[in-house]
Amino acid sequence: MAEFALVAPVFILVMFGVIEAGRFMFYYEVLNHATREGARYAIVNGSNSLSCPTGTPAPGSYACDPTGEDVKDRVRDAAFNTLGGSLTVPDPWYTTQSGDPGDNSRGMNVTVTASYTYSTLVPIVPLPAITVQAESTLVVNN
């Protein structure tokens, strides 16, 4: 009994540490996957798309998604609500190969970013909230 009383708290602390590390890695990979999915959506649905997935282009615009809302929705969908309300997805930005601002036409780079505030499930050791960020950059193909 005495050995168990000495070893059990250390064992439980290590066990919860492993669980929290696993949760952190899972959320980190979900966030990376979500930004890749948003970037893939953006490169396939560029300004040269044959059909816009959500209807017709905005008046006066040649782009299917001039505001980037469809790309942001795709990132949120790819995170399958695992990340909840603390997921932040800013507008995607398009740049030329030299880094100058661009649009969603073929050959431009699209960068999709997202951030998530991770907090521990079991606060044995009080840790501050950790902000996890992910970014994906691809070249628009369509």
C-alpha cells in the first residue's frame, strides 16, 4: 500500500500528460488538414472555373468566390467542428509568384491560414491557453 501511495500520483500525472499531448497533436493535425483542404478548394475553384459551385459569379466580378467565404467555409467544414468556436479563419490572400498582391486567376499563389486556441482538458498543472496556427500555400490551377 505504501508503494502504491507513492507511485500512483506520479503514474496518474504521466498518464494525463500523455493524454493531453495526444489531444494537442490531434488538434494540430486537424488544423493543418483544414488549411490544406481550404487551399485545395481555392486552387480548383479559381477565376477560370467552368462552373461556380455555389451559383454564378458576383456582379462585376469574374471570380466564383470574390470574398473568400467559400474557402473559409471549406476550412471550417474540414475541421468537422472538432475545433469548435475558438477556430479563427481569416480571409485567404492571393499573391503573384514574386509576392505582390494578386487575384484568384491561374498561376497565383493562394495562402489559407487558421488558428485555434487550445486549452487542456484536465487542468492538473494550470497551463495558459496555447494558440496553434497553420498555413497552407498552393498555386491556383483553374
